[in-house]
Amino acid sequence: KKGYVMRKCCFDANGKKTPFGRRGWKMFYCTLRDLVLYLHKDEHGFRRSQMSDNLHNAIRIHHALATKATDYTKKQHVFRLQTADQAEYLFQTSDSKELCSWVETINFV
Ligand code: I3P
């Protein structure tokens, strides 16, 4: 699965709160492949990039959990992603169908 999303970092690895200045929303082209979410500036990023670039913003989703962020009311169509290393992100999708599709894809791969 692929597509544009907005991402906000809430907690870094080991549940450490993401510091102010790095908590903003940022747009990425997201590619889910082999249990990794790759985040790039645009849809050409994956093809153009070196593997080291790919891994820079990559999130491993093995043993991760995606849930609709019903408690986050500032934006619509947002899901929360909690990873095995206890990082936490919010992702805003374009509509409710995309939201369900990302959540299901992440949880059932
Ligand atoms: C953050 C940015 C986010 C905001 C976050 C700020 O500042 O304004 O949009 O989250 O608030 O810290 P910065 O870009 O300097 O990191 P919301 O959009 O959810 O309000 P937060 O610290 O309460 O998460």
C-alpha cells in the first residue's frame, strides 16, 4: 500500500516524548513494503533514494498496532501507530476509507 499521509511524532523509541520542535505535522509519501513503512518526500523518493535514505524515516511495523485515534480531535481521519519499540505516531489520511485501509493493512500484514 502507498499514498500521501501527514505524520506527527508523539513518542520516540522507548516511549520518550518527542521533543518540542519535532512534534509538527509533516507530509510524506508512505510506502508499506516487507513490514516497513517507508516515508519519503514524494512518490519518486523510493525509486530515487539509496537504501540509507529509505531507512532514515522508516518505521518497522512488526508487532506494531494501528488504531483509529478517536481521542485526537484536532484533525479528521487520524490513526495512531504504536510500534514494538514503544514509539508512537499519528497519521492523518485523506478520508475515512483510507483510514480504515491503512489501519487494516498495517495490522494484518
Ligand atoms: C508542534 C506543532 C504541532 C502540535 C504540537 C507542537 O510544535 O505545532 O502541530 O501538535 O503540539 O508541539 P513544533 O512543530 O515546534 O514541534 P498539534 O497539531 O496536535 O496541536 P503538542 O506538543 O501538544 O503535541
